[in-house]
Amino acid sequence: MIRLADSDTRSSLPAPGACDLSSLNTFALESLAPACVSLHDEADLPRLATLAKRYDALLVLGGGSNVVLPPKVRGLVARVALRGVRLAGEDARMRIVEAAAGESWHGLVAHCVEQGWGGLENLALIPGTVGAAPVQNIGAYGVELCERFAGLRAYDLLREEWVDMDASQCGFGYRDSVFKREPGRWVIASVRVTLPKPWRPVLEYPDLQRHPRLVGAPSPRDVFEAVCEIRRAKLPDPAVLGNAGSFFKNPVVPAAQYEALRARFPGLVGYPQANGGYKLAAGWLIDQCGWKGRRLGPVGVHERQALVLVNHGGARAADVLALAEAIRRDVENRYGVVLEPEPVVVPGASERT
Ligand SMILES: Cc1cc2nc3c(=O)[nH]c(=O)nc-3n(C[C@H](O)[C@H](O)[C@H](O)COP(=O)(O)OP(=O)(O)OC[C@H]3O[C@@H](n4cnc5c(N)ncnc54)[C@H](O)[C@@H]3O)c2cc1C
């Protein structure tokens, strides 16, 4: 990785300052952090461990695209701004690319595609940073990060030591990992991805199978452009309408429950899973309960995507949580299925001030 300053003589982080996070979260929720620092260098991570001891809580923040932030964040906020991308290894079967946690995820995908390196293109246009990608094992259009994951370097704030973690140590699941289960324990500094050779497009997702650009022998760039096109058409742009992408995870239910539900609701959308269960389309369940396009105060359900909750302006986290709870209740009453939020709900989010 290219470093412009390789001798960092500071021994501590600058004193934390107050920060308005309202424009630093894609939901555009009003949120203030009384104490905020930025991490620009790997050496800042052990320093953060020392500083964080003075606070009740620590929130590590990347691009703010998968969080529900409270009006006033408790404790210390650490914004990850480490930069750099490099080709870390290559042989006949693969390339390993390493990127610092503060790089934009989509920027990394675009960089790989520009070099002609396939492997990440299905994950194009997912907002946020590289460092947050393992936290919920990001996934889209038939590919999850864990399928391209080579390892990561993180600082363990509990043990106060650097760790190198492989996929099994990260405990990846569907939109899940140890980082989501133990928030605030690790600060991810860099992530390594494996780009397979030879490259083969992953086109199982129905929208990709139908896409005119992807007939014949598509290149990584063709898949990248198609994914970007589909996403731009389907998802609201957070710069225009605040949102955090899918608000609920697709629930996985046992086969017997799926069959019983299908008998009552023949249109039910479900996909068989390796564990014998079925993943239900949460968007379909929400839509069937009549929520698509509905508003509750300053928030609502997107008019084309029932899975996406949006901020029509001036919303606070409590507004989002009230809407999410109303939807969750309706879906549970009608289908007996409990929806779980996908974004990280930061402590204090239910408070009004
Ligand atoms: C329009 C839209 C579309 C989206 N589409 C998808 C999609 O297709 N698939 C998908 O999986 N997600 C999607 N998301 C969700 C989101 O983009 C991803 O989860 C993304 O990885 C979050 O990155 P971030 O940097 O914004 O993380 P943040 O929101 O800042 O943080 C999310 C969590 O990660 C933790 N975290 C962040 N950085 C670090 C770090 N360096 N070390 C340790 N912990 C860290 C935070 O503490 C927090 O718990 C979408 C979001 C939006 C707004």
C-alpha cells in the first residue's frame, strides 16, 4: 500500500470533538456525537483502545449506511478513515487484493473491474466502507463477501492486540458475523479478498439472467454495469431519500412451516436453504400486509421496495423503530414469522432526545 507519511510520531489521538452525524448516516437521521475521533493510521487503533477506556461505550462508524443512530450517541464515536488498496498476491488460481477499512466498498469493486479482475462485480454499488463489509457479510445478486473473503486484520480492543482473522474466525452467516454479534470489540483495519482465476460470471439471480447486456460471454465489466443499472432502477438513492437499504433480513423458517404457509398463501415466495429450511422474501410478506408506500409520521415504506424504510425528512431513530415495530407486528400476526432488522440499531435509538 502506498503511504505518504510513514513515520507517525503522535503517541495519542487528538482530543475528541463533538460531531453532527446527521449527514454521516444514509438514513439522514438527526444525530449528534459529543465525542468523535477519526482514525487515519493503523497506529491510531491501539491509541483508540486507550482513549475508549474513558468512555462508557464505543461506536465504530464507517459510511453510516447500515446503522440506526440515536439523537445523541452515547460514548465515543471512532470514524474509520484508513486508506489504501494493493494487489497483495497472485498465482495461477487467484489474485489477493487488500484494501484498507476506510476505502469505499464500491470504489474497491470498480477498481478491480477497471484492472480486468473479476470476482466482486455482483457486489457493486453497495454503499459504505471496506471495513464494514465483513460486519454483516454483505451480499447481493447471488454473491456474499464470505465467498470472496481471504482474511482481515483487526485490532482487538478487549485483548489489546492485533489479530489476523480467517473466515472461520469471523463466523460469517447470512448478514451476520462475530463483529455484528460483539459490537465494539474489534476495529477492522484492512480486508483481503480472493479474486478467482479463471473468472466465471455468477448469473443465477433472475434479474441478471434476463439482462440484455449479459447474453453470450459477458465480462466482469458487463456484470458490473448490469448490477449498477438494476440497483439504480430498483433502490432509492440515499442522497435523495434517506434509507439504509433493506431494513429487515429475509427470515429463514423450517420446511414444515414453509409448507404450511404455502398451503394458506399460495403466492408465498421462498427459497430452499442448505440447512433444509426456506428463506422467505421479507419484502413480499410486508407488501402483502399492505405496507408498501405507506407513511407513519416522517418515515415510510418505499413505494417500489417494501423492504426499504425511508426518511421523508426530519426523522429520528424512534420514528424508524416505531414503523419497523408496526410492520413486524403485522407480519407476525398474519404469518407467524418474526422479522429481524438488518441494520445495527445503536443504543439510545428509541429515545426522542
Ligand atoms: C441504498 C443501500 C443499499 C444497500 N444494499 C446492500 C446490499 O445489497 N447488501 C448488503 O449486504 N448491504 C447493503 N446495504 C447496507 C450497507 O451498505 C452495508 O451493510 C455496508 O457494508 C455498511 O457499510 P458502512 O461503512 O456504511 O457501515 P456503517 O453503517 O458505518 O456500520 C455498520 C456496522 O459496522 C460496524 N463497522 C463499520 N466499520 C467498521 C470497522 N472498520 N471495524 C469494525 N466495525 C465496523 C459499525 O460499528 C456498525 O456496527 C445497503 C445500504 C443502502 C443505504
